[in-house]
Amino acid sequence: MPFLSVKNLKAYYRTEMYGVSRMVRAIDDVSLTLESNEIYGVAGESSCGKTTLIKVLSGTIKPPLKIYEGSVNYQFKRGSVDMTKVSGEELRKNIRWKEISYVMQGSMSVLNPVRRVVKTFEDIISTHEGIKNRKEFLERIREHVKKLGLPPDVLGLYPHELSGGMRQRVAIALATVFHPGLIIADEPTTALDVVVQRGVLQLLKEIQGESKNTVLLVTHDMAVHANVADRVGIMYAGRLVEEAPSQLVFKSPQHPYTKHLISSLPVIGDKSGKSGLEGTPPNLANPPQGCRFHPRCPLAKESCKTEVPVMRDLGGGQRAACHRLEGVRQ
Ligand code: SF4
């Protein structure tokens, strides 16, 4: 059984404004699985549904977001859990931080700016496990941060006294303190310079390698996926359009949109200009019929405007949803 199995998930935002109701189809019929002991990357441009996917997978489903169809099943150590049916109490007490943790883009969102780092650890551990012995607690978190290559002195500092990279390492230390089965890393290196970025990604990789848990790495940066992810899923306009082991995605992309993403990556020594994709991502309140990529796709044919392409298994763990896979391959 996979660690996480998402089946035919439809998660929409329903909004009412001036008596007009709108349905934004942010996740529309997405199916995927995540295995234990893998780093799964999710890529795609802004508004493709990455953030909504994170919300659903982490159980942060609040109106106007609602799940209309599908299931999100986890195989946690303590048993199987369907995230679409779990209660808020269960989420707070037993799932968040302990089974699923989150590394956000801005580490300041998790660190309290007016409390020393140790206090944030204290808040999280006391809420989920309680602290019976303060000496043991301090020893435990000192050991934990040391293991992650941080000097234990950081515990006594305020977040503003740390560099951006150090803060993000502390955020990773917080996310791993209970050794959760899944770490969701949402654009964890955006806003960091490339050297620090490399260190943070290396740390995430090392932690995953050691604890053999699952990391869901969400970023629009394909270079990050190339360096870190074991498998990559490409999203476009609320749908998964391609998925494959990362080497295959970069060596032999099959979907026209994936091809575009890969070809836009800079190559050392290549002085030719990169051409952008024409058009803009569709409005998900009124997405195009058929293949949602058809208004921008250079290979679109008539049937693309009316028929939704189904995911096809292409072998070697690769699958893609396109009516012209043979054409793309050539
Ligand atoms: Fe392009 Fe048609 Fe394939 Fe969509 S289904 S990606 S429009 S060729």
C-alpha cells in the first residue's frame, strides 16, 4: 500500500459575490500516490493548484475550499486515515506536526518573532506531547538541532538574530522534531541565495535519507526538482498532466507543457534566447473545455478542444495526459 493515495480528487473554491456564485476548480480530478522513503516534487506555474493540493493533503480544508469528490488516504504508523473525513480535533491532536509537518516559504510564519527559538520548540512539544521534565526536553532539542548541523546556541536566539538560511534550518528542525511520516516543503528555498539554497536542500535530502519518510516538495523551480526529487508531478490548471521519475522528466518529457518547462531552464554556455509560452494560465472559474492547455499548446488539434485527455501509462513509472503523445515523443 502506498503511504499516500489520492484518488480522483476534486477540490473547488465556491465564492458568492453580489449574488453571483463562482466555482474555482483548483484541483480537478487529480490522482497520485506517494511512497514511503521518497521525495516527490510538484511543479507548475502560479495558480496551477499546487497550494490547494497542499491544503487538502495537510487537512487545511476551510470554506470556501471544499472537497467535492475523491479520497486522500494515508497509511500512518498508527493506521489508515482518510483526510477528507478526519475531524478537526483528530487533526490538531494526532496528525499535525506528529504525522504531517510543514516547512513554509517564509520561516518567520512558524517562528514567533518575540520569543526565543527554544520557546517555539517548547510551544509545539508541550501542545502535542506535554513536557514533564524540562531538563530532558532541553537535552532532546539540543541533540535534535545538533544532528541537523545547527549550533545548540541558536535555541537561545530570537529569529531576527538568525540569517535567512539559519532560520529555514530551524524551521526544518521544528518540522522534524516528532519524526513525521510526511514533510510538506512549500517553496522552502525561495528568497534564499543559491549557496544557502543548496545547503537547505541538502539538509532536507539528508533528513529524508536518514528517516526514510516522505517529502512532498512543492516548487515552481525545476532546477530544485532536478537536484532533489525522486519523482516529479507536473500540474497545469488544476490537473496533473505528467508524472515520472525525475531523471525521465528531464531527459524525456512527454507532455507539451512539461517540454516547455524543461526547455525554459537555463543551460550553461547556451546563448540562444529562451522563448516564453504564449498566453496566460486559464481562469479556473471558467477553464477551457477539453484539454486545459489547448489555447497555449503548439500541438493542439480539434479534439483537444472538446475531449479531456486521460492519463496514459508510458512505462518506467512515467504517465502523461495528452492526445498527441506520439507526436510529442517525436
Ligand atoms: Fe496539447 Fe492536445 Fe496534448 Fe493538450 S491534449 S497538451 S492541447 S496536444
